[in-house]
Amino acid sequence: MGILHKDCFAYSNGKCRALVCIDCACCSFYKTKKQFKEDMQAAKKTLDEHLGFPASKMYYGELLELLTKEGGK
């Protein structure tokens, strides 16, 4: 086995969720969980700014509307 980064965001229960084999020596996906979270927050902010509204509404807006209506009955 090659180099193993157990602090990687994709490492879980002894397995890599990004690649089939675990050899972190030349993996371009490697980043810490903290770096991954920061990158995701930055990407969400950029997308929200580009769209002009929260991107989550595109995916969850109709579901939330349905749940709100169902909860109101």
C-alpha cells in the first residue's frame, strides 16, 4: 500500500470514497475535511451570487413548498 492520508475528506472506514484503490501519493482529490468544507461553502456562495438566489431553492424549493402545504392541513 502506498501513502495514506487518513485526514482526507474522502477517507472513511479505511476506504477512499473518491477512488477505487487507496494510494494517496498522486491523488488530485486530496484535501482535508476542513479544506473541503471551505471549498464547498465558497462554491455555494459563488453559485448563489451567480443565480441571484440560494441554489438550494432549485433543488428543495418545490419539496419544501409541498411539505409546508402538507403540514398546514
